[in-house]
Amino acid sequence: MSDDVRPWPALWALVVGFFMILVDTTIVSVANPAIMAGLGTDIDAVIWVTSAYLLTYAAPLLVTGRLGDRFGPKPVYLTGLVVFTLASLACGLAGSVGVLIAARAVQGLGAALMTPQTMAVITRLFPPDSRGKAMSLWGAVAGVATLVGPILGGVLVDGLGWEWIFIVNVPVGVVAFVLAWRLVPRLPTHAHRFDVPGVVLSALGMFLLVFGIQEGQSYDWGLIGGWLPVWGVVGAGVVVLAAFVLHQARTKGEPLLPLGLFRDRNFALANGAISALGFTVTSMSLPLVFYYQLVLGFSPTRSALMLAPMAVMTLVLSPVIGRRVDTANPRNIALVGMLLQAAALVWFFLWLTPDPDQWARLLLPSAVLGVANACLWSPISSTATRNLPRAQAGAGSGVFNTTRQIGSVLGSAAIAALIQARLVAELGPGAADSTGAAEAAGSLPEALTGGFSDAMAQALLLPAAIALVGAVLVAFFAAPARTAPAGAPTGAPARATAA
């Protein structure tokens, strides 16, 4: 193996595993009824199959990002990949819902170990002025994976059974391990002293915040177990995270979260923008899929395929946008993306009607959403990482992925609460029972389709509004300083050895 760094083969090797873990955030959604039937459980238990994964994925990201700085992205990524792959096998072999939930929790921990390392490798292998193309690949994978999950899940559940949405990860994980072992170089490590109180405070605060937000709707934002208020859990998470930030500010040694990173205006704004993007991408699909299945009577697979134009446009345009990011101001591209995203969601709002013959025209705003996604992931990600010190690439990547994940959790919880509220407003207090029975039957009675369509359309205005908030944040990005084309670019990586 040559001692020369080969950034692109290394990145391609990493995104195989990255794609797999992002698919697993959404693939379970269409398999829930099959899991309930196969394991003889109820909806409250099966919701935890997804919740456990998201909790253990989101909570440790700050810590796992710093682990990559300390021990190197490659060994931490490979460790996470082994954990994720073995946990996937345990999920597929689970004979009870309790075992499945526990295995999903371990799977989320493996994903948390892997995710920050992909961005850290980009930051350390690619110089700033050629990072846009690399971030476009990372962004395309992130955007497409969240849409492929439901489609792939529907095909596997219909053809082979729910177990295979997890077992399919095993051969993919083996291939990803071999590729990463051979193609990802060992990069220089940076000695770090781990801030143990910071680790405890960040993990506890993230767990409480994500748990409260994610599970609030399940308990109608009331009491958990009859005594613990949901808002108390969320508030405790905020207090613990505030204590964590205060501790980081007062730490004289090496903090887990270098607050100095946020002195860079673009890093701070890009974290807000990626949180808004995570919110909109996660929240917009739920009302659309409900509409396709319960109003238009589509199967889960066909409902997911209605989002295919979004995935295709994102995949096709991301490399083009990535090249532009390296030569143009990322702010202008991302601003267009945020505005297109808001416009497409308003377009859906105007066109969601009970008419079963109008499904084909709904592919148009879906395609516009794909164009918007292609204009967002790379510009925002490259803006966030451009000025990161190489020794803090893992820490910065951990922060960036944490804010993205928090945005996703907020989007999931907020859209569920808003859908419930709009259904009650449009259909009356018995809306939950009516739509629940309709979901089991596969379609709504014709008398309910008008109100249900209106409720789903109105819910889409929330992610549209958050996209506009993201547009405001993006508008304040500072134009990047370009490096001189002659000679080695500033921040160009040193030679590294492959192992």
C-alpha cells in the first residue's frame, strides 16, 4: 500500500458505513406493524425500537467525536462498525421486543462512534478549497439515505420479513469494514485529556433532552409512569446541558467542547443551519406518507416511492453543487436551497387534496425538494468545517452532528404533536381513534379525507417556517477566504500511512 494519501478512496470507503447507519434511522418506520405481529407486542413497545436507537445515537456524539481526535478516526470508526454490525445481527435474531430494543440501543452506540469520524476524515484529508466536492458526497449520502430507508424497508418487509431490515446490514458491514481497513489511512492523533465531568454532564444532559422531546408525544406531554412530568425531563436536560457549558467555560485544561470553535461565525451559524435542515428533512416526510397511505390508499412501498424524485435529484445534483461550492460563495447556494425547500413545502400545502387522481403532479414539489437538498448539505457542511483546527476536527464534527441530530429529534417530536393538534381541529376530538382504525384498515372513510388532507397540509407549514429560519441563518454566512492555487493549499494534509 502506498504511503501517499488517497482522499477519495478513503471517503468512499467511509460513506458505505455512513449510508448504512443513516438508512437505519428510517428503515424501521414501515416495519413497525410487521414487528408488532411477529413479536406479539403493542405500539408503545415497538416505538422504542426506533427511540432506543436514536437516543443512544444522539447522546454520545460529543464524546465520540473527541475519541476520534485522541485515538484516530480510523480505529474508532472500525470499532463502531463492528459494534453496529454485530448489533444488527442481534436485532435480526431477536425473539422478543425487549431483546430487539436492547440490540437497537447497542446499534445506536455503534452509529455514534462512526458518524463524527466521516466528517473528521474529510476535514483532515481535504484542503479547504477542495472540500466542497467531498462534502457534496457526504451530504448526498445523508440526504438520500433518509429517503432510501422507507423504500428499502418496504421491499424487505414485503419480500423477506421484518428481520431482514437488520440482517441485510451484516454483509454490508463486512464489506464496509474491509474497505475502511484497506483504504482509510491512519492519521496522526492528538493527545487529549478527557474531561470526565464534562463527559458525564454532556451524556446525561443529551439523554434527558432527547428522551423528553422524543417521548413527549407518547405520553401526551403529561406524566411518565404516573409521576414524572415530561416537561420536567426536558427542563432537567436543559439545566444539565447549561451546567455542562458552564463547566466547559471554566475548565482550565482541555474541555470536551472547545467553546472557542463558536467564535468562528460560520461554524456557529452553520450549526444552527444544519439543525434547521435536520428538522425539516425529518418532519416533512411524516405528513406526506400519512397522506399518501390513508387518503390516496398507497402501500408503504409506493408511498415511499413518491419521495423518490427528491432522492434522485439530490443524488444527481450534489456533485455539481459540490464543485460550485469550491469556487463560489457557499452562502448564496445554501440560501437558494433553503428558500426552495420552503417554497416546495408550501407547494405541497396548496396541493394536498382528497383528489385521488392528482398524485402524479405531487412528484413536482418532491423533485424541487431534491434540488433544495442538493444545495444545502455540502455548502453548510463545508462552511462549518472550513476553519476547524485539525487537532479539533473530531470535536467540531461531533458538535456539528449533534446539532443535526437534535434538529431531527425536535422535528420528529414537533410534527407528531402538530399533526395530532390539526387532526383534532379538523376532525374533532375522536380524530386519533378514527385515524388509528383507518391506519389499521389501510385507508380513510371518504367523509374524513377532506379534513385529514387539510390537517396534513397545514402540518407542512411548520417545516416550511423552519426552512425560512435556516435561510436567515445562512444569509449571515461570511464569504470564505480562498487559498492561493499555487503550491500546497493552506491546511493541506500531511502524508499519512495506510494500514
